[in-house]
Amino acid sequence: MENCERIDAANRACVAAIVEAQPYWVDILPAREVIEGLPERTVLHSGPPIAFADMCELHRRGMIGAALLEGWAGNAAEAANMLESGAIRVDSALNYNTVGSGVGIVTPSVALMVVEDRRTGKRAGVFPHEGAFGGGFCGWGVYSKEIAENLRWMREELFPVVSDALRRAGGISLKPILAESLQMGDENHSRQTAADLLTIRELMPCLARVRKSTAEIFPAVEYFTGTPRFFHNIGQAAARAALLSAHGIADSTVVTAMCGNGVEFGIKVSGLGDRWFTAPSPMIRGYFARENCSEKDQLPWIGDSSVCETVGLGGIAGAASPIVCAYRQLKLVDAIAVTREMQTICAGRNPAYVIPNLDFDCLPVGVDVRRVVETGIAPVLHVGIIDHAGGWIGAGGARVPMECFSKALDALRQDGVIGE
């Protein structure tokens, strides 16, 4: 078989793994029970791997908080010394079966929403929204006794009821929720308004069947009805489970990871194993919520939430959500044009995700390294803009650095997947 035919066949298999995935939200468990192969005293973070000394301040702060949360260190100075010496190990969340939005801090005791791809059995976990504390510790790396207590309460008191409900129900199928919410104005990265409500519709009857008192069940009802965008975290786990199923297909040139750590942005490619291809993290363009803010105030891209774009949502699905595209000063016709542009760099289409604004055409899926380099068109990402202290200051979008794809293409040539 010629190289192109072999690659195209591999890419069809990779796209099929994403399109045919059957993600179910099945449980909520501590990370140590979910993450496969997690070494002792290890903290995971968003973006490609980076040494503690080279991290941006948000990640360094989160690492220190993680050591305090787990009781590995008695104070911040001790924690920093342990991190610098390697006594506490750090690694990328996307080197494991998890995903981290924002700073993406994952430690063994943190509760994770567990999603299973029932087509392959692959499981992925992601930390939840921290309720009244927002991004809190896991998303923004902020540590305090109150935040630590909230994480403990969520793990030990709030979520066991939800776990019971999910198990009794046999899990909640997420694919229909994603499909319907995309037709209701969500692109399922920066906006999950419809997905939240659709998930609540599925979850509430499950909670009602749990053999607990109203006093025990009601905090869970309050959490899900009072936490905007809680589905964002669950949706990322659904995306990650599908991408785990799609990763490792020999000769495939489809991207299976995209993320940043505030310093570098990196991608992985299905046929290139666990190698990372990196470039400087991009800045985000959009609107600032504060008049006195400008690009100098923002942190370059940080977070794994671009796992959404990797499965064909978010910026790639811009046509589904003109509201989100308006943050980038785009009109409806522009939003449609962005998704049409993304079709030129993707290896397939997702028939499960049919969009009214595309005249009921389906969304593209499977970013192909070859097409990106050939066309010079990089994937579009949606994201919130944060400042160097971790505060939200706006929203917008960015493009994945082209250097990531050119490096990956070179590796494909060196491996003999693509001819010179």
C-alpha cells in the first residue's frame, strides 16, 4: 500500500474512534483510583511537560499548594524545596488518562468525574468545578484552608451521593447531550448553557432514586443547579476518553492532544506515540472585561481545555455558537466561515454533530498534521483570558502555533510515515 493510502486508512480509523465513541459519565472517584500508573508523590499539571523551575508563577503556586493539600510538606518553603529537588514529581496531565483545564492541578486525593468510552472501555477523569470557589485549587492553583476543606467536603460528603446515583442508573450517556446542546447554541468549550440544563434533566431523576434522605441529596441538587458550566469539566473527560481510544494508531497523522502551560504549547499525534511537539504558547485575542487591561496583562495560553477542539468542538465548532464568536468580534457569517475553514484541515466529519447554522451539515473532526502544514491554516481555539495572577479578565480565541505541526511533520518524515 502506498504511503498516502496507508495514512488515509489510519486516519479513517482514528476519526472513527472519535466519532463512534460512546462516552458515559459513570462515577466520581479520588484521582488515585482513576489515574492509571500515577507514581507516588506526583502532581499533574496542564500543558506539555515542564520543570518546576521553568513554570509560570500560576503553575508554581499550584504545585506548592498541591504539596500542602496532600500533606507532603509543612509549609510553602519546604514544598518548593521538595519540588525543586524532585522529591515531589511533576508531570503533564495528558501523559495520563486525565485532563486539566486552567493550571490543571491534579493530586491523588482530588475527586475526578469519571467518563468511560463504552465502545473501547477507555476511562478518563477530570476534576470538577469547585462550586462557590470557582476554579479554586485545581483550575487556578489557589490554595487555602477553606479551599482544601471544600475539596474534602466535595469528595467525602457531596459526591458520594452522586456516585451512588450514577452507578444505580448505569451512567449517563453524554453523546446525546453534546449533540443536542450544539444545536442549542453551545460550542462546548466556552459555552455549556444548554449542556448544563440537559445534564440536569438526566441527573435529577437519578438522584431522586438514591436511598438517602432529602438532607443528604439536596446539596447535590444545589451544586448542579447553582454551578454554571459544570458540564465543561465533564465534557472534557468525554473528549479525553474518546481521544485515548484514538491514540496510538500506527501511521495516523491526526492530532490527539493540544494544550498549553503558559510557557509552551504542545500537541501529540496518534501515530507518533507519546512524543510532544512544542512551540511558545500563543496569546489570546478577544475582548477584555476591564477597560484598563491589555495584552500585556494576560498570561499566554494555559490549560488542557483545548481537548474540546481536538475532538471537533470549541473553536472548530464556532458555527454552532455565534454568541461565543461574538467575543472575538465575529458576525454569524464569520463564525460559519471559521468552521468551514476548519473542514479543510480535518480528516473527517462527525455525523452525530449536525449544526443548523451549517444548513444541517456536520462538524469537522480530526485535525490532520499534513493538511495544517500544506494549507498554512492552524486550528482555532476558544478560551477565557486570564491575568498573571490567575484572574479572569476576558474571553477570545487563539490559533495553535504552526511550529507544533511542522515539528510533528518532520518526525513523521523521519519515522518514514511520510516520504520526503
